Amino acid sequence: MSSRPGQDAAMQPLQFVPFSSAPEVGFWRELGRRKLDELGLDDAPIPVCARFEVTEHGRSACLASVDGSAFGAADDLRRGAPAGTHAMIGVLVNTNTLDEFKRADKNALMERAAVELRAELTRVSPTRLTRIIVLTHADLKSHEYYYWFGFPALAPAVPIVASEPAPLDDALAPLAVDALRAAYESAGARGAGAGAGPAPGASAADGEGAATDGLSFFVVRVRARARARPPTVATRDERDGVGSEVEVATLGRWSAWCREAEADEDLAAPMLAFADPVAHGPHPGWPLRNLLIWARAQPHTPQDVDVICWREAPRAVAGGASRTAGGGGGGGKCRSLLLRARLRADEASGVSTTSQPVAVGWERNARGRLGARLVSMRSQLDPKALAEASVDLNLRLMRWRLLPELQTERLAALRCLLIGAGTLGCNVARALMGWGVRDITFVDGGAVSHSNPVRQSLFTYADCVAPERRAKALAAADAVNGIFPGARASGYELVVPMPGHPVANGELDAVRAAVARLEELVDAHDAVFLLTDTRESRWLPALLCAAKDKLAITAALGFDSFVVMRHGSGPAPAPAPAPAPAPARADGACAQADAKAADEVVMQVTAKAAVERAAKSAAGTPRADVGSSGTRPRLGCYFCNDVVAPVNSTLDRTLDQQCTVTRPGLSMVASALAVELLVSLAHHPLAHGAPADAHAAEPSTPLGLVPHQLRGFLPTFRTDLLTGEAFSCCVACSERVVVDGYRADGFAFLLRAFNEPDFLEIFSGLRELHKQAEAAIEAWEGDGGDDELGEDF
């Protein structure tokens, strides 16, 4: 064999530059996301990938970086390595508590890695000589991450010795270095040696593994001509001749080339080479440790091995500043090193194949001690993103142990319309924010008064003082956005048109615009809360929700009692449209003839309905509408229990009747139940079409029951669950009112309801029902009903 520089130099223990971890912000964000959404309380090891690269940047560190793409299947991670980088596959163990992090058995983790590394020694072409261990604890509440990286390296019983490294271009001609660069980059691009296939006896898996590793390790064979140092300027033929004397192959060729060198004394022994992440300095990087141990375990490996520490950045990375193949030595100075390592022939220099192998590699902290590190991401996160992540934290934590079925994404996507921004509206909005709902819209026509802030939790004293009191809807929306920057709250200062509140001629355009705006808002939202303080103000929103088949939830307060209920689904379309009533004139006034004609039409229809109801009553069947599904009676709305139409309830009120006089805690209870009812319905496959299961043996959702009505009484601290079917004469949700009235005539129908006190009772059939009831009572009294009862009892 020909001699090489430094072969007679004094051998000294070889020192390596250890890896330094360089986790990026994206890595911690992805770890936090996976902890919340996927891992939960699972602390089993998961695959992770770090990367290092050969760079021209002036540093002596050996950096291993991890980013947001570090997670996934091991094979996918290796194949996804960007150009110019080298993958380090390993495991990440994320503990659930800080105490578990401190008590984690680091020795066991390193021993397991040592066993896996020893298995690599038997492979002709190893794929995982560089490995990584990441031990972490993610404190997602404070956005702090404790971590400790390990870079396992097998430890021989006796340290490896080597000559002092020398510049590679002291041993190879400049043209040979250029040829080596070209051959290496070509081999890396193809995933195989330049003109050299896998070694005899190497499996297909060996060749593939080497290909996907980006040639972190490779073999170089340089013939005698390339060792000479020709002039800097050379002809093309001379450059081509030197290039043909430099060969690069994967590690699978190592033993074959060593065997060929043994048989031919004129043939130079092959050199080991590795991608060295250390840009400058006399010491090689950490990956060389396991490479030398592997070489010692291979057949035909000589006692002394020349090693190239390859520090030339790829041309695509270097930006053309380095040498170019065939450039005759032009460009920057060669930074690669050449050293000779002595691999002793005795067993002490290797790794035992029978006893437990020993590995080292836990990273030292900033103080130079073996210990963990801490990084806080609070300063790295956008304040709004931090707030949003914190809001979602408690919800996602529910899925770890208590409620794995919780659909947090579905809740976050809900769009909620709150009709009323008073005591109930403020508390409902706060509860919705607690469930992660972002889209909240307020509708209210009032302004904040001095009595509001202490009971209505979204307002402050500043909202009700000069120069002008703020509109409740706008002030509430601003408060929600101020509490939770991730919210998308908006407010509309709008007075809801109501039955019993006549529309003057000069108000017609404003009322028409208010109705149109309310229709748009109901269309644009998934759930509507009816939270106003008068009965008639709930009528139009209830009608619109029934007509558009939207989920509506009503919360209403008494002095010491409350009702929370969900409205049933909308009515099915009428099989044959009934004659429509005469439309209202544009000025809102109705001629007597028009009103009489309308009444006659109503009477004809309701008479037919009365006959049907009588037949049902005789058969013992309930008087209820069928839902849009057609399979079950639909649930009633807020007005289905009423036998009178809503009227102006604000007339002739005393001071205590003008104000909402309730026990202060009542609104919080009712608001919370209203929101919890919405959340339960969001987890039911039928949504607001779900049947009431107040007394079901098994809950129909992961959160429990989905009742129809909840009626609470503070004096006895009792809550009753009730169910009521839709009333066929309901003034808000019956088929007659929704289909034949609103859908048929639109605003003209609504205007008559606003202006004519008796219109809804006549149109819905309530007036006819009253007459039938009176007639039945008169008939019963005329038959001597009291005397008959007396005889029986």
C-alpha cells in the first residue's frame, strides 16, 4: 500500500465535537399541538427526526436542528430530508408531569439506543448510525418546555486514537478534491456509488437505506495518479484523467474494496468519509464515533484507516462560492480534513457482542453540566395566538381523560346569534367563550344604563356615562373582543319589530330594514338565543327560526324561577297551499273589506283544522305538528303553550314592572344551562332535530341528555325537565303561520301581525279554538253537567 500523510505521526486519543441541540420554534409548537390533539396522556416513545448539515458558515459547533417537521413515521422522515441535510432518526418521550421528567430513567433510554446501534454493526450498509433521543415535558399552561437531548454513541473499552488531522488538499491534488466533490454529489443524488452498486452480499434494504440517508457516510478510493499534485492549471484531458481515478461509493462497498486492496499491493486502501457538521476546527464531528465502531466490526478492515472529514457544502447550498469540478483548483480553500485512526486488532477496541453495550451522548446544558434545559415560548408567540391557545387548553384537556368524544373544533366553528344583550345576553356570551365559540353576534336596541354594569357582566361604568351612553350590542361585542382577542364578535343596534307595537307610516322603511337585517342574521348563524325581556320581542325571531329551520334556544326569567328550552325543528311544507290572506297595504293600514275577507279565509281553514283536531281528540291522539323529518311529532317552541297571541306587554307598567326584577344569581344559572344545552345538541347526530330524552335510560350524547325544557325554581332549588309537542295553532311555529303566512306573504304578513291586535289569533286558528271551547262549555252546562257529576260522586 502506498503511504499517506501522517501515517507515522504520533497517535493521540481522538476527540470529537459533540452535537448541540438547536430546537426551533416550530418544533415546540408542533409538540404542543400533538400533546393536546393526539398524545394526551400517552407517554410512549414516538419517532422523531433531527437534521444536521455540512455548511460553510464559520462555526465550530456541531448542530442538530429539529423543527415542526420532525414528527412522523421514521421512513417518511428520512425520505423527507431537505437537500444538503442529513437525518438523525430517534425517539421522543414526552412526560406528563415535571416530576416524571426529573425521574425519567435516562440510562435505560441510552441503553436501549445502544442495543439498536449494536445491531447496526452487523449490517453491510447501515442506515442509522446517527441517532437521537429527546426527553421532554410540555407545560402547555405556561408555554414552557423542559427538554434534554441525547445523541447516542457506542463507547469502546479503549479510546480510539488517531493522528493529528491535516487539510485534505495536503494529501490530494486540487483536481482530485474537485473530482471527489463531483463524485460525492453525484452519488448522493443517485443514492448509490459513482459507478458502483451495492456490495456483494448486501441486501436490497441495505442499498435503499443508504440511498435515503443522503450519504451521511461513504467510502472513497483514490488511485495513485490522483495523489500526485499536478499544476494548478491543467488541460481538460488531465482533469478528466484525474477524475476517473477518484471513486465514491456507499458503505456497502467498504469490505469489498478493503479485500481488493489486500490482494493488490499497488492498489490504495479505501478511505472512510462522513459528512462533518463541524465547519472549522481540528476535531471531527460526533457522527464519526459510530462510523469507526462500525468499520472495526467489518471484515477486511485494516488496523489503520484513513478518514475524510468532509466539510464542503453542496454547491446548491454554498451558492457557487466553493470549488467547481474541473475548475483546476479555483474557488475557496478546501476545508475538509484527513486523519488516520487506529482500530486495534484486539477485542478491547471494539464493542462486545454478548454483554450490554455502553453508549454515551447526553447533552450538557448551558452551564456545562449534564442536565436538562428550559425554553419559554411565551415571548415567541403572538399575544393573540397565545390567548387563543390558552382558551382552547382546558377544552382539549377534557379529551385526555374525561371526554375523549368532545368535538372542540365543531364548537369553535359555531356561529351564535344573541337576540338581547342584557343580563342573559352577557352571561350567555361569557359561557360561549368558555366553550371556545368565536363567532358571537349581538342584537339589541337599548343603551347601557347605570343599573346595568353590576348585573350585566360585559359592561362597565364607562359605558353608561357622558358624553353618550353606549349601545348595548356594540359595547357587548367590544367587550367580548377585548376579553378574547381570538373572538369575532359583532353588534347590531336594532329594535326587533313586535306584535302589538303598531308601525306608523313614517317608520315603515325602518321596520322593513330591521326585518330584512334580522332575516339575514338568522340565515348567517347556526344557533339563535332568544334572550329579550318581553314575550312579544321573542315572536319574530322564533318565527324566523322555525321558517329557516334554525336551532333556537329561549331563556326567560321570573323573580325566582326560570325556563330554558330549545325550539323544535321547523314544520314540514304544507301539501297544498291554502288561500293566502289579503296582503297588507304598503302604508300599514287595512281596509275593513280586506280584513273581513282575510277573516273569512282564516275561518274556512281553521274550521277544517278544528274538525281534524276533534277527530284526533276522539281517538286519543295528541294535537301536535309533525317535524320536518316526518317520523315523529316535533317539539314545541316558546309560544306553543300559549292560547293567546303576544301583545304589547309594556303598557301601564309600574316602575317595578318596567325593570327586570329577578334574584341576581338566576340569570347566571339560566344562561349556563342554555349554553350547556347548545353544546349537548352540537354532539347529537340529529342536532336540534333530536328528540327529547329527559327520562331516557341512556344519554343520547357524550355529555348527557338533551331535554326539551328546563324549568327551575330557586325557592326549592329544583329543576324540572319537561317535554311539550308543537301546537298546531301556535302563533310562531305552526305550519299555518310559517308556511301559509310568512313564507307565502313575507313582510306583508309580518306587518299585519305588528299592526292588528287580533290578526295572529285569527290566522293561527286560536280564535276558532276559543269559540269551540266556549261552545263546548255552554253545551256541557246546558246538559246539566254539574248534576250528573253530583250523582256520580
